[in-house]
Amino acid sequence: MPKRPNLGRVGAGALIAVAALALAGAMADGSTSTFHAQLDTLPANNDVTLSYTRAPAPPVNDQARPMVPLGRGAIQVPILMYHYIRVNPDPRDSMGADLSVKPEDFQHQMDWLQGNGYHPVDFDDLRAYYLGFSALPGRPVIITLDDGYRDLYTAAWPILRAHNFKAVAYLVSGFLDAPNNVTRAQVVELDRGGIQIAAHTYSHVDLTKTPNSELSRQLVDSRADLESLVGHPVVDFAYPSGRFDNRVVAAVQTAGYETATTTQPGTLHTVADRYTWTRVRVHGGEGIDRFAADLSPQEPTVMMKPAEPERSRIPVIPRLQLVYPLELPRLVLREAAEQRPLP
């Protein structure tokens, strides 16, 4: 992995100059194919900072369709939580069975979402909504897959790609390249293929029981590793086994994350609770009736045409080399065994 530069060795004026030149060049040629967008503009009625990690894609057509209009402070967006997409290899492992959704069941669930008017979005889309830039499609849903098991790449992604669905992968960066986990090369491929890469700590520890120094390293190292790998900001996080407290939430904010999800049930989300967003756990063996019921209620929609992104409001800059403010000691992962939820 390339060494991360120390911010103390880079002049602030040089950084500002580089950013200004990059912004001017991007706006001049009008191309966004290799760019991502970084937003610092705040809505008039908000006091938080959110940012894009990519530019919004233009709509496919201008036909009116059900949309979630801008301006709602609280919206229903189910965030589905998956772990394994596999046939559980050990019937005696009740925890593994509960965390394992068979590939054919996952296929059936994705078919059901597509056939019933659901539109998978990701956290960039949710940020765009709360920033007031883009309405959401009708029946929005976020598909998240935790831990980064190998079947994320071999089983889940082919099904998602066949449906043209977005999804979010919460990865434990210290377990990348382990025998049962995705490789770094696969993560890059997933990122380029439309899967949003998000962090899940460095070694899947219980953050509520870690001292402050380790807590900081678990959060900072994970984010830095993933950003170095994919080449753009990683600002979304999930608490291992859903364990958090006020100290952990504050550390997640300090580490630069913009959202964090829990394992607590629920579908209603606001900007104010973006560090404790709830999710809908998808259990192994559950029927499609329960799957459908857990997605309720749906957010009311109105018929409207998708708006073109306003380029004048969304600055587009090239993917510059990442600069990190700290050089922290690296965590040494003693065992690269598969991570499991804490008891």
C-alpha cells in the first residue's frame, strides 16, 4: 500500500491552489466520467455538513413517475441488512443459519423488489436528497451487505448486477484477502461496478469495550485503508454487531464519517439521527411475505419528472490524491479468521 503523505508536509496554499485548478479544469471540459463531487454547501434550514462521493447520474428519461419530493425532514427508507449470501454449511450452527440467505432466496427477494416498484438507492442518493439536490425515486430502499464475505462478490453481486441494483458493502478492512473474504482487487471491481464501499472497522471489535486510542485507530485505519484502495472518500459506517454508545458515536463523527447504521429495527430516517440509522435485518429462511411486511410502510410519493442535476450547484473536482492529517500506528491483525457477530 502506498505511504500516505503527512499533511504537515503540504502547504495549505498549495492544496487550495490545486483544488482551484482542478475545479476550473473540470468545469471547463464538462466531463464527469472520472470525477467525483464534494459538497460543502449547506441547505438554508440545516446545520450539518454532508458530502457526495460521486456526481449524481442524469435521469434515464424525462417521463413523470412516482417520486419522493424534496423538503421532507423524515422519510421512510428501509435499509436492508444482509450478511452471508450462501447455503449455510453447518446445520448445527444456528447463528450462521440466521445470518445466511440462500442465493436463490436472495434472487427471489431482488425479483420481488423489482416487480413491486422498489428502487435501490445508496447513501450518496440519501445525502443528495437531504442536501436538497435530488428527489428520491418512489419506494426507495438501500441494500447493505455486512462484513465483506467472499460470497458478496461471488453470489450477491451477480444478482444485483443482473437487476441493475445499487447496494452498499460494509467492509472490515483488516480481513480483506482473508480466505473467506473478498480480495482487495474484488473491492476495486465492486466499487467500479456501482457498489458503494463503506467501513465496518479494521477488525470487527466491540467498539463499546475498546479504549479511546484503539477506538480511534479502528475507525481511522479502516477508512484510510478503503479510501487508499478505491481512490475516493469513504464516509459511511456500520457498528460491528450494532454495538455503540455516546462515546463511540462521537468517535465516529470525529473520524470523518457522515452516516452510521445500527442493527436496531426501523425504516424512518432523518438527518439528525444519521449516526444511529436503523435497519431491517433479513433472516435466513424467512419467507417473501415477511420480507415484504418488513419493508412497510412506504413513503408517500407524487408524480413528477426527475430533474437534471444542476451543474452550477454541484462542484465537480478530479479524484485528487488523498491527504491525511495523521500518521497513526497501524493495527496488527493477529488472526484473519472470519468475523462473527459478538455474543
